[in-house]
Amino acid sequence: MGGHRSSEAPVKKRSPLRRALLAGLVSGLSLSASSAVAQPANPGPSGVPAQPRAEVVPPRLKTDSPARYPDQALRDGIRKKVTVQLVLEVDASGVVKNATIDAPAGHGFDEAAASAASSLVFEPATRNGTPIAAMIRFSYTFEPPNARIAGRVMRQPSEAPVAGATVIVRDADGVEYPTTTDADGNFRVEGLVPGKVHIHVEARGRKAEDLDEDVGPGEEAMVTLRLASDEEPPPPPPNLPPGEVVEEVRVRGERPPREVTKRSIPREEIALIPGTNGDALRSLQNLPGVARPPPFGGALVVRGSSPQDTQYFVDGTNIPLVYHFGGLSSVLPTEVLDRIDFYPGNFGAQYGRGMGGIVDVAVRGPKNDGKVHGMAQMDFIDARVVAESSLGKGWSFLVGGRRSYFDLWLGPILEQAGGVSTAPRYYDYQVMLKKEFAPDHELRFFLFGSDDRIEIFGSDFGGDFVLGGGIRALTAFWRLQARYLYKINSKTRVTAVAAYGSDRINLGFGSNFLEVTTHPLSARAELSHRIARPVTVNIGTDVAYTPYDLNIRLPRPTRPGVPDSGLAAPSLSQTVSDALFMPAAYADVELTPFKGTRIVPGFRADYTNMIKRWDWSPRVVFRQDLTTSGPRTTVKGGVGMYYQPPDPAELDPIFGQLGLKTNRAVHYALGMEQEISSNVEVSVEGFYKSLDRLVVQDAKNSGDGRVYGAEWLLRWKNDPKLFGWLAYTLMRSERRDSQDELLRLFEYDQTHILTAVLSRALPDGWRVGGRFRLVSGNLYTPNNPGALDVDRGAYQPVTSLPFYGSRLGMFHQLDFRIDKTLNAKPLKLTAYLDIQNVYFHRSEEGVSYNFNYTQRQPVLGLPILPIIGLRGDL
């Protein structure tokens, strides 16, 4: 709190002489905060009228200037109310010319009062209506600033957040401040009287917790409370031999991982990572094992695999893409996410049909606290809104949407600069309806979708018979998902997810085009049952049925080693309508035979109707804690077989080939996790992927390869004020098209990937952070001058061997983000500045050639991308 000011009558000082003279002007007056009133003249004793008495009005405060409780006083341990008396000299214009401390108080109070007083503005004193200079007494009263409590409520031992928990904070004066936790389990209470603060937390199905905390003036205490289950342990078994003790261990909350490595990013960290503009799924690019994607790409490159080898799920439902056009933002806004689970390899039997990694996005349910909540955010790229509320009787809903608008300013710029009219834009939408029957028993319907399109028409393309005057790209999808969760008892749980939707891809280059429309129908169900304390069995089905329409007019892809004229080659056409049917069943067993030991053997069977083939995938992972107390040390490892069916285009008799099998990979991993403290954890993991039966154009499944490397991750966690990590990946990805060839670097190989992220909360709602990335340059195949192909009307280059034998310059970039949050309950406002590529380094993103391939130059990336945004939360 600041200092309160009060003014008194003008005062008379004996020294220095100038002050005495000024004081003499009003020495005979008894002035107060109100004006003196003129009295009528009385006749003198001789009958001569007396001179009229002058009417004097003291200065009146016009512009206030509050004073803050000084930081020096807080450092000196001062906690009491302090009043500082001043004498102010106010000139005839009302400006304070001098401020003198009447009785020094020390500890920075005098300086704070004098500094604030110098900015005071008065209506000047007057004598008979004429402004005059005056001296007045003025005081500042400093109240100790209020304290604040911020914290998080979590489940024990899973560390999952507890939403809707009741929190009661009682300050040193005994005043209680009730509140509830948000969807992330966070709460915050301000305006507390400094001293001993008592915190009481309770939630349905959890034991209440109490905590006392000493908070000084102006301080903010950060606390974490973990609530245990309030279920009573079962009674001991009958006929227990005398003296024998039964130990019952019960675990509630998020289940332990069934994979070697599962990296989850909390939502509160996702929104604040510099360089991502607060976007959830873009934060995955900062994790170990994730390479930098191609420029303006919207995919993930995980452990040296192709982008199409990694699958994306929303609560178990597969989606075709996770990023909008150019990778600027993801198709699901951060505000509707609960967490992101990322499996770079060795994932469990519940996932299949992929050789790379798995990204499973968990969507949170609508807030069900009886209030209306909303969010709106706008920056230079797009704008988005989210609204949610409860409907009563366990029902709640959420709606959201986002739309880009850089087409509004980019189009006119491009049209004026190069005669190109462009309309790049994207949007996405979300609608959710949830019914909660009881804790751990719910039904949820979720409709979500995305639409991206860009069309470029320019007069400069008119003479190009390949482009024919235009380029277009459209990618769109939507899903209607129904999800049912029922925890029957402490041993048995049922989860079922079904979804129907549509995917559409339309790419056009002049008269050439690719159009794909699908209507995927998927269903996934899992039954989990704990047979005994150390044994849990998970059995599930995963069925996908996808009718599709394929319409193509493109040059046929060439086999490896044959010159490719690209779009200048003769085009072929094909129209196909068919359906993919891919049922699967899986099972795994979670074994915990000893304390700290976890072994999960699993098995999966997949069928693909297009190739009429079953694939059998055995897998096993293990985790072993080496310590029983203190910081945790864990070793982990796994091995598993993974299959990926060929794409429909690869099975097409014209553009692909018949008689294909599934691609196959075997994942190996061995690693270690070491907790150094409650905030610091380091992990290291080595991995190896053996690839075979890879589809090669016109050579069937003749390809093979390997990926090997190591990942390091040093992370600061469990700190509301600070988060960050240092991640480094060293790897090598190699391929070949047949057994007769030597292994060569794969096009997505990136040897070194270094990422450093740090974000720090500061007082008064400020937060700053930075991100630095250093990545090996992308590979490319150099082209050498060739000859003119008269039939095709284009020069044919001579391709250098081996393919992808050259590398662009190393990519490095520094990003910076600063946020300022203002809590004006019930509204919270946040302004932010996210600057990507702070020091203007334009990395090489590719190579361009002139018409006959005699000259080439690098294609450079953006020099800098500053994004300013404003967000409001209700």
C-alpha cells in the first residue's frame, strides 16, 4: 500500500529568512482546510471605518501523488504504520517548490515522502482572489503493503491438478478469503494482512489439508498442497496369522506410464514458452528428439523419421494434422487442452500404424463451477475466443474458435509488390458438451475442426504452362467425438471413444492437382482391471474404417536415380473410390512385482484390408527405481516392433504399385532418470531404430535404414515462478533404397539439436523468458547444369550423388517473450510481446536455381517476427 497524505494550515518557520517572510504574509491568520470568511468592516473609536480584513484561502490539493511503502523499510524489517510530516513551499502557480522533512523517520520513508510530494499540484493560495505563495504542513501515512498467496492443489501421488477445490485463506487479522482452484489446480488470493496465514483446502474424494505460512508485507508466498484420497483401505483378510502385517498400497490419479519415455508438458508452461506465441503444440518442437521441421512446414520430425511416420491423436482419435498453414499455430487452441503426451518411440500397444512418434492431446472438460468463463485473445496473426459454463445437473459446455487475418494485410502488399493476389487464411472451431454423472464417470461430446487455404493468382504466371496462372492449397478436417469414461471401482475402469469426420486435401498447380477426400469412422475401447496388487491387465480394440475418394492429375513419380522434371513432366490422371478397413486388438500387462519395479509386456495385432495382411507387434518396456528414499534414480528401457501400412496413393496401380507390404521398424531404448532435487531432474536416453520393408517407388518394399542417437534433458520443474529446460539430441538417420546400395543420410537427418528454454515470473504480474535453438542445417541434393529437354520444354539438371549429400548452414535463433498480467477481478488482462529471431539471423532454408541450373543461391528465412498480443480472461 502507498502513503496516505493529509494537509494542514500554512505554517510559519523562523528560518531561513525567506520562509519567515512568506510565513509573515499569513502569520496573523488562523487558517484551516476551509477558506477564511471576510468580516464586515466595523467603525473605529473615532467613527472612522476600519480597513477591510483580507480574505485568504489556503492551497487546495488538485493532483495527488501517492507514495509507495519503501523497499528499504521492508529489507530493514519495518512492518508498522509510519507517518512522515513535511513542510511544503507552494508557489503562486500551485507547484511545490520545496519539501522539507519536519521529523525524519528513516528507513527510506523520508525519501519516498519527499519524492512523492514533489509531484503534488495545488490550487494556489489566494489573498483577495490574487494567487500568492504559501507554506503548509503535509503528511504521508505509510501502511504496510498487503501480502499475497498463490498456489496449486494437486493429487497425491500422481501430481495431477485438482480443479474446483475449495480454498479458504485466513490472514493475520482473522479475515477469511474463500476461493476455488481453476482447471489447472491454481489459486491466488490478494489483499491479505501480513503475518501468519492459514490455508485450508478440501475437495470431493480427497482428504482436507491445512497449511500455515508466514508472509511479510508486499511478499507473495507460493505453496503447493497435495491431497490424498479419502478412501479407507480395505479390511484385512480373514484368518490372518497372529503377528503378520498386511501392507496395502493404493494409488489414485494419473496412471504410471506404459512406455519407456512419456514427456508431458503442463498447460501453464505451454502458454508461456518463448518463440511459440503461447501455442500448445508448437511447444513440442522444443523437446529432445524433435528435429526442426522444413520451413513453413506443419509437421513434426521425430527421431529421424519422416513427418508422416508420426501420428496425432485427440483423446485417442486420429487427426491428419496439428498445425495450420506455415506452422504458425496449432489446430487446437491452448485454452482447451489439459496436457500433451509425447512419445518419441517405444510407445505402448494401444498405439499402432506408425513407425515414428505419437502425440496424444488430452482435452480438458468445461469448467463446472456454476460461473460463466471466457477468454479472448488477439495478436498480429489471429484472434481466438473461448466461452464455457455449467448448465446444471452435471451438464457443462464449451465453445471456441479462431480465425487468422493476416490475409487482410498480406494480400494487398503482395498484389502491389508483384502482381500476385493471395488469400491465405485459416480457422478452427470447438464445441463441447459434457455430462458428469459422478466422479470418474462422464460422457462427453466434442466437435472440432480446422480449415486452411491459400490461393495465388498472378499475371506473372500467365506464360508458365506448368502453373497456368495459379497455385492453390486447401487442407480441412472435422471430427465429432463421443468419449465415455467410467471407473467402476478401484480395480476396474472402462474407456470408450468413437468419432466420425471428414478430411479434405486439394492441392493445385495450374492444371495439375491432387484431391483427396476421406470420411474416417473410428472406435477405440479399453478395459483395465487390476487382478492383484502387482498385476493390471489392459485389453482394447482400435478400429478404423475410412472411405476415400482420390482424384489425381500429376506427373508420375520416378524411381530412384531417374531424373525428375517435377511438374514439367507429362501428367497422368486417376480417379479412385475405395475404403480402408484397419481393425486392431491389443493387450498389455502392467507388472509391479517389487517396490520400484514396473514391467509392461504388450502385444498388438493389426489388419489392413488393402494388402490383406495381419501384422503382429510384440513389445515390452521396463522401469526400475534404484533408490527407495531421497532423490529418485530410475533406469528404463524397452524394445518393440511397429508397422505402418502404405498410403492409398502408394497402392494406386498408376501412381504407385501393387503387391506392397507394411513398413516395419524395431525400436530399442535404454535410459536413466535422476532427480537431483524436487525442482531439478536430468535424464539421458539412447535409442536405436532398425527399419526395413520400406516402400520405394517402383521397387516395392526394398528399402531399409536405421536411426540411432542419444537425448539429454535437464529440467527445472515444480516451481510456479520459474520453469525451463536444456535439451540436446545427437543422432544419425540413414536410408537406402536396396540392399545393393550403401547407407546414405536420410533427408530429415539433423545431427545436432540444442534447445534452451527459460521463463521467470517477476513481481507485479510481469514474466520474461527466452529460447535459444541451435540445429544442424537441412540436407539437400545439389543439382548441376544439364541439357535442354525439348519435349518437356525444360532444362534437366544432373543430380549429384549420393542423394541429400550436402547440408545447409547451421540454424540458430534466439526468441524472447515478455508478459504483463493485470488482475482486475473478475477480469484478468495480459499483454505480451513474443519476438522470434531477436538478432536478425536469416538462416538458410533451401537452395534456388536459375532456369538452366548454372547458378544457385540460398533461400533465406524470415529476419525477425515480432508478435504483440492482448488477452483477457473472465
